[in-house]
Amino acid sequence: MARKLEAPTLLDLGGPVPGCRVLDLGCGKGVGSRILREDFQAARVDSLDLDPSMVQGGRTRARAAVVGDACALPIADESYDAVFALQVLHHIEDWQSALKEIRRVLRPGGRLYGSETLVGLLQHPILGAWMDHPEENRFTERDLLDGLESAAFRLGKTRRVGKWFLWFVADRPATRISDSRC
Ligand SMILES: C[S@@+](CC[C@H](N)C(=O)[O-])C[C@H]1O[C@@H](n2cnc3c(N)ncnc32)[C@H](O)[C@@H]1O
């Protein structure tokens, strides 16, 4: 996560998560995990990535990093107050399955924070050639918002940069009033 762009944008859209247990999904080298503790005030950050070399390389920043697949998370139901998926879904061909898994591990009332690269950039005739991503099942803003709705999220605020980037927050609806806070 970029401290000067993504963190302020997502803080503005979804607010901090003081006292919360959060998952940094697709944590990479763990830069975002540290920002979640420092800027978002998360009480506990667990970090997960498909790539073992990322998890090992990021251990110093992501304290509790594990290897795992976003489409089959090795995590119990309703484990987290918030999940951060930062520049991850566009790396996953079956991103709709990942959304269902994220919803499953969020507690009712929990929040997904996302930042994504849209098909408009991934398939850009010049810039897209430099990037290495799955080519099937890419998404526009509309596709992603529809996917969130299909996975039974309630969409919150969003911010978009042209057809290239989208930031969003989306909640797993609370079932009881007492579910709505960390
Ligand atoms: C562009 S990096 C983003 C890293 C970090 N979130 C950040 O913002 O700096 C995308 C990460 O997603 C991970 N990833 C790709 N597919 C995944 C999957 N199915 N499950 C978990 N992580 C995945 C990659 O290994 C990579 O570390």
C-alpha cells in the first residue's frame, strides 16, 4: 500500500480501525501491514499471501504472515473485523470466489477495504504490455461493484481514477445492532 495515496484515500472512504483485528490479504512484502497498524490503528494485523517468497521476505513488516490462497482461505468463519485487499483481486482470475471467501471470514458488520486496477489499465495498448496479470475475467468498475453485490456486500464509498483505478469500502451487513462495532 502506498502511504501517500492509498492509505489517505482508504482512510477517507472507510475510516480507521482502532481496536480491530484485520487481515492484510495478498500482503506482498508487508508494507501495507505496517501501515494498517500505524495509520489505521489496527490492534492486530494478520497477513496472508499466495507467494511463499513474499511472505518470507515480508516477515519483518508483516509480523504474522502466512501462505494461503484468497479463493480458499485457511481461516475460520467470521474471524476479522476488517479485510484489506490492496491491489490483489486483479491478480486473481476467479476474483468472485475470493470475494465470497472475504465475506465468509469477515464478522457480520465487518468491512472490506479495497484498491484495484481496472481492465482499462490492464488492457491499455502500451502500459498494459508491461504488466503481468491473468488475462481472463478482468473487471471494469461496474463488474467489480456487481461482484460485490453478488457476494452479498453492502457497498460504501468509492473513488475512481478514470478507467484505471478504483478504491472502495464494502460491508458485510450486520445481523444485530451489537455486531456493528469492533
Ligand atoms: C500487486 S501485489 C500487492 C501487494 C500488497 N497488497 C501491496 O499493496 O503492496 C499483489 C499480491 O497478491 C498476491 N496474490 C496473488 N494471487 C493471490 C491469491 N490467490 N491469494 C493470495 N494472494 C495472492 C501476490 O502474490 C502479490 O503479493
